[in-house]
Amino acid sequence: MKNNRSFLVAVILLVLVSALYRAWDGRPYGFAPQIAMALFGGAIIRNKKLAFILPLASMFASDLLYQVLYINGLSEIKGFYGGQWINYLLFAGLTVFGFAMRRVNVKNVASFSISGSLLFFIVSNFTVWLGGGGYHHPKTLEGLMLTYNDGLLFYRDYGLFQGFYGNLFLGDLFFCTLLFGAFALVQKFWAAPRHELA
């Protein structure tokens, strides 16, 4: 019972800290923990409802915070906007993708992190193009490629390093390493005999 309560407290803290970080002014765009949380939830959390709740609750809490800041003139970023439900659907899909991680090891975490970033980038920009968002490029192959280019420029212009396109990938690798690494350490020391922890 105590372990369940500790786990629930850890999940709540993770959601709150990740939401506050995502809404932090000055954070590099694309460098956020929510994709890593979706993959982690899918791969590690046995309770599938909780696996979905982890990234979605973090997204909702940070969007709510963004909206409050926007309403009060403290941020230019709206928390809630049309078509946003697609992002929530994408994070749910990434959680399902995380279910496919059969073994948690460095190779799988790295490959799922990079694949998850790529999937998110491809699908999110495809939906922007399909919905006529962004710069309203024509519904042609050329228009789709222009939309993907716009996405790359977004990460370049608002990235951690000027001219570097991989901010989304770097953020996901960093936060996947943090989450899965912390989990591995907790497992190692939690399962260790008491005399080793003293």
C-alpha cells in the first residue's frame, strides 16, 4: 500500500514539474518532456489508464498554465486553440507506441526516443498541412514538403542552438534518458537488500 502511495505521489510530482517546465518562459521550443513521458508510460507503467494519463495530464496542466499566462498578458502563447485535440491524440498514440518496447535497455530507449520524435514531427506537420494551418500551403506534394520545411525552420529559429534542427530529438533523448535512467536506478536500489542501502 505504501509503495502504491509513493508511486502515485511520484507520478503527480512528475506531471506538475513537467507541466511547469513546459510553460517556462525561455525554454527552447521542442525541448520538453511530454513525448518522453508518453514513451515511458507506455513502456513501464502496467496500469494502461495511468500510462495514458501521465503525458496527457502534463500537457493539459501546462496548456492551462499557458492559457492563464496568456489571458493575463504574461505570455504570447495561447494555452488552448483550435485543432489542439490532435496533439493530445498524438501523445496518446505515442503512449501506444511505447507499449511496443518489450525490453527496456539503452538501445531500445534511444531508438524509441528518436522514432517517437520523428513520428510526432511527421504526423503533426502533416495534420497542419491537411487542416490548412501554418502558411496555408496548397494540398499538393510540394505544399506538404513546404509545410515540413516550415516545421524544420521553426526548430531552427526557436531552437537550443541557432541553425540546429534537432531540438525535438535532443529534448526527447534527454528526457527519455532522465526518466528511464531514474527508473533503472530506483529499481536497482529499491530491489537491493537493506544492508546494501545502509
